[in-house]
Amino acid sequence: MIKTAYASSIGRIRKSNQDFVRVFQNKSGATMAIVCDGMGGHQGGDVASTMAVSHLGHSFSTTDFTDCESARKWLDVQLNSENETILKTADRFPDLNGMGTTIVLAVVFAEEALIAHLGDSRAYSYTGEKFSQLVEDHSLVNELVKMGQITRQQAKHHPQKNIITQALGVSSTIEPEFKQIELHDNDVILLCTDGLTNSLSDPQIQQILATKELSLKERCRKLINEANRLGGGDNITVCLVVNEGGDKQ
């Protein structure tokens, strides 16, 4: 059985929360969890993230596919369609000009999951033994790291850290990345915005995910509370998806 929990916080600095997160099911019982981090002046970021999650979620709820290959074909169409919708909406309303949103999502079946993303919101997997980042940031600093121009440590404090190279609503063309993973009993998928990963290290996140005496919802709250305690410089959103096996989650 797939179980989910999510939570979001405005953080300690921002005046509004432009993150948005929801979980949906399709007609075959597959689960899709989506996390978005909106960008743009006024309420543009709020609008873009809410649009992306709501539109994709509603469309997903009408489908009945049961495998990653079908999900990928569907997502390719839907993400491009949503990108176009956000661009057109921003053009129509001056207050929304320049809005966009990162997106990271997981379509989860009984024994496999498909991850898709644009931007620097992330997906991780935790198997009880291994904690792994499943996606690469679509950001300027990550490109500089890959070219060997800066180190990963330097990237954390780089002045251009917030420059995103891919997102919904930023360009007329997008190239979403997909990753298919196997899902075993009690494996955990974490989706999060950069408000979490800017404050907490991978070992800190892993330690909280490993705390099985906490419920899934409690682990979400603990991740957010720790991120706020150690900085809280941005909105913080987390979503946990577990393929529940014999152990209590």
C-alpha cells in the first residue's frame, strides 16, 4: 500500500509561501505526488505553482494507466501543455508577468515509480540502507559544478545560486528529466523544495527519515522544523511517499 504525507512552511524570512504540494490518485489507484516552488513578483509564484499542481493533478485523476512507460508519455504531453498555459496566463495578466515554477513529482505504482522534474526542487530515495538524490538541479551553479569551474561546497554559497535553467513558464521549450526506479517494501521517496536542502545536509535528512518511531506526517514536520531552526531562509515544503511493507510507517 502506498502511503503519503506532506507539509509546508513559509519559513522565517519570506512574506508569503509560493510553494504548493498535493497528492492525487488515478482511476487505477496509482499515486502522483507533486511539489512546486513558484517564482515571480507579486503573487505570480503562488499562481504558477498552484496552477501546475492543480492542472496536472486533475488531469492525472482521469487517467487509468498502470506503468511508468505510459506515465512518461502522458507527462511529456502534460508538462509541455502546462508550460504553455502558464506562459499564456502570464502574458494576459500584467501582475503575473515573469511567473514560473519548478516542479518535481513522483508517479508511484506498486513496484516502481517515475520521477520527473524541472528546476532545483529535488527527489530523493531512502531504502533503509541508502539515501540517494534522484535528480540533478537545473541550475547555473550545478552546470558550473559539472564543468569543474566550482566545487559543490562553493555552489552552496554562490551568489548566482538562485538562477534556474529550467522551469515551467520561463521558456517556450522545456526538457523535463525523467528517472524510473524500482520500489521495494518500506522504500521512501522524498520530494522537497530547496528551502529544505539549503538548510539541511543529506545526513541530517537521512537521520530524520530513518526515525521509524515517528509517523510519516511527524517526519515531515520534523524536517521542516529542523530546516527552520537551522535557517528558514526560504519556503520549505516536503512530501513523503512510502511503499508500506511489514514495518510500521
